[in-house]
Amino acid sequence: MSRAVLAILVVALVGTADAGRRRKHRRHVTSTVEATGTAAYRYGGMSAEQCEAELVAREIPVTAEPSPGVLAGVRLTGPLHGVTFRTRHSKETRAPSRWEVADCRLVLALDDMAAVLEPHGIVEVVHYSMYRPPSKSWPEDKLATRHAGALALDAGQFIDRDGVIYDVDADFSGRIGARTCGPKAKPRKPTAKALKLRALLCETVARRVFNVVLTPNHDRPHKNHFHLEVTPGVTWFIVD
């Protein structure tokens, strides 16, 4: 076999492998021409004034919390549809915690999520963080995305009115590479808690209030939480 033919075969094999990796990733990615009609797209495109006006219209309890990298920083001061979103820290240490700051647009998405959780009897969502401040060198007039823009929440536990805890780490029963929602999606071990967590998450996914939803099925760093994110200016959704 000539070197030229061998080189062509190597290029072809590498290209096939790359295409396979893209296909494997894209099976968890959905894109639709109706994306501009979703809540996530609408929230992501809001100005600070538009978002704050909707907070007022929905009577969502917040206080203003201007923060670097955040379009409209706020802090929740009460529950949404009877659901409290909080970190694991004590009430005293939570009050000044930057991790409980959220962009106004994320709060609108959480309000929609809470409307899904309420009929399931969920009264608390315990999360690891929403805002993770950007570096001190971050330009004052530049907006950030994901956690640095307070546009994402990492939910670790869902607690119902009877005190039952649905813990993502202990109860989700996922597997890296497996589907999260849809007809063929199922927990590795279909326990009552695993099925409940799937229902809470996938009913929220169906509302299209978050552009990015990452679970223990995504990778090892997400083994103990659901990453729920509003991504401004995009027309795609990732559920993995």
C-alpha cells in the first residue's frame, strides 16, 4: 500500500471518529424553529427593565443586588409558588452569600420551574450556587454568562412537604452517556425516588425555561446536581 493511499485512509478514519463523537453529543441536543417562542428565549432577550417589570407583575419577592457581570442582580426573599430556593448554609450565613444572588432572568425561569414542582409537593430546592463572581479583573461594564452571570443554578436536593429528600447524588441513578428525558430515557435503577427526580426534571425541561440542563448523565463533575441555565441569544437547547 502506497504512502498516499495510507494517508487517505488515516484521514478518513479520523474524520469518521470525529463525526461519531459529534453524533453522540448531538443526540442530546435539540434545536427547533419554534425556539423564539420559548420562555427561555424570551427571558434571555430581556433588558433589565423588562425583566424587573415582570418580577413586579408576578409579585416575586426579591431585593436588588447589583453584582459584577450580572445584568440585573437580585436576591430572593421568599418562596416561588411555595418553593424556597436556598443553599445548604445557615440562614445567617446565607443572607450575605454571593452564591444566592441570581440574575432577574434566571429568577423568572425558577418561578416557572416552581410552578412545576408545586403540584409534586416540593417545598424546597437546595442548591450549591447560582452566582459565582467573575475574577476581580472582570470589566465592570461587561456581562458574563452561566454562573459568572448568575444565570445558572446547581440543584442538589428537592425536599417535599413531608420532609422527604430527593437527592440527585444518591437517588438520580443515572449513567454517563444515557438519555435524561424522552421515551427511551430511564433510571439505571427505577426506584421511586429516581422516578420522582426524573418527573420533576423532565416536566421542567418540557416547559423550555432553561437552555442548558446537565445531569449526572453528562459527566462526573455533575454527579450530584442538575445544572439549570438560561443562555441569552441562542435558539438551541441541551438536555444531557
